[in-house]
Amino acid sequence: MIDKDSIIYIAGHNGMVGSAIWRTLAAQGYLNIIGASSKELDLRKQKDVRDYIRKTKPDVIIDAAAKVGGILANNDFPYQFLMENMQIQNNLINEAHRLGVDKFIFLGSSCIYPKLAPQPLKEEYLLTGPLEPTNEWYALAKITGVKACESIRKQFDKDFVSLMPTNLYGTHDNFDLNSSHVMPAMIRKFYEAKQNNNAVVVLWGTGTPKREFLFVDDMAKAVVYALENQLPDYLYNVGTGEDLTIKELATKIQKIIGHTGEIIWDDTKPDGTPRKLMDVSKMHNIGWKHQVDLEDGIKKTYKWFLENIENFKTNQLKG
């Protein structure tokens, strides 16, 4: 049983998702939340992970640690996105199992599903077709994590569960244009263009793909729900069940920021998957639903961005 005194280790607690989970748990009265920075603990090293878990004896491990990035980063560094993510999650999952941690929450991504899977994406579509080439390396790593947790659950009857969020955004996001995802990249581009006399904003692709977005605090609440309940299945989609085109997203962000210049779509750049809408009925059926709508979430994210502009260093915002 998990209670407010349980030791909860959040791997990746300094990232956007991990920090949101930490804030949410602390706000709900959990007293023993622990984490280690990448300088303190290299999750790619098995012995270091084993020693840390032995020393801290967590009751629960939440794996929010990953090497992440957008289309450009995935394309330029395929080996790192495959191997480093597998090292991180394999070390955490294996050592949690070996050392008697009975509850493990693994966080993945909607990119685990086939590129042309029927919409909305159901959990049972996993491994039914080819992946989207622009992020297959990250997706393959995450699929192995899902299956590792499923196998431990099946063979050893442990409460290892995987949550697959849709596109996440929010406070503490990555606004580095070389590695960021679509939402923070747009926010930064429109802000900088507005400051530059409403200059033209160039965006990748055609703008026609449809995407679903979930505010990171809602994701954190889904994790807490999984923490406080024993979910009956091994895999759950976490999202809003609603999507919009990238062009519609750009227009929405442009309006919130107040940019009045032109938008040019560079169709020589890849679009990625045509659509990635999640079927979130399984989470709805067990009692979780998102609370923050897209417009409010963008406003919250932009507010945080403005409050942290002074932290620009080496072409990025520090989270």
C-alpha cells in the first residue's frame, strides 16, 4: 500500500514531466519524494543505478527520465536516442525488479504506435505496423520499456504499469530551437518575431498534420492516479482525446503572443506522422480525465516562458 510516508523515487525529476510530478505529489502531502540529478547519478550505468536503489530503498519508482527531442534531433542522433533510452529504462526496470521494488510507473510516448494505425490510437494497436521513420529510434526504445514492464507484471505479478502520454507541453519545457518539440518551438519563434517588429515566422512542413496536446500538470495527475491505485492493465494512453492541425495550433499561439506578421510554411521539411490522436477511454473508464484546456495551457506555458527569459544561455532556456 502506498501512503504519504512512502519513499517515491522520480527518475528525471528535473525535467518538465518529472518536476511536474514532484510538484503534484508535494502538493498532495507526500513526504518522501527523492531524486538525483544527472551529475549525481548517471542512469546509463547499471552499477550506479543499483547502488542508488539499494541505498535509498524506494517503495515506488516513477521513470520520467529519457533522452528526448524533436524531428531534427531524432534524425541527427538515432543511435543515442535508441541506446541511451534503452540503457536508462533497462537499468531502472531491472534493478527495481531485482531489489524488490513492487510498484513501477514507466512513462513513454504516443510515438510507440504505428505511423498509419487507425485513429484514434488504441493500446492494442502496439506492434501492428511500421513506425514513423522520423522518431522510430526513440519509439523502439520506449516499446522495449513497455514490454519489459508487461513481462515483469505477467511473470512476477508486480504492479509495473506503463503510461503513454500524447504530446506534452507546459512550464519547464525545453525552448531550445535545435531540440525542442513543436509547441515550445512555436512559442519561442512567435515571441522573438514579435520582438523583431513582427517579422516573418517560418515553420516546418505543411501544417496539415493533426496533433493532440496535454498540459504537463494533467500528466502528473495521471501518474499520481496510477500511484494511488492498482491499475488492472499494463498499458494506458494518457491524453485529451482531442486534436487540431499544426496550422490551427500556430494560429492559436500567434494570437496569444500577439504576433501580427506573416507565417511561411517550409514544405521541404518533414511533416512527421499525419495524425496521432489517442483513444483515452481506458483512463476515462477507471476515473482519470484531463482538466486544463489547450488555450489555458498555452497561456500558462507562455507566462512561464516570459518569467524565465533571463535564463537564456547557449541559445536555450534553462528549465
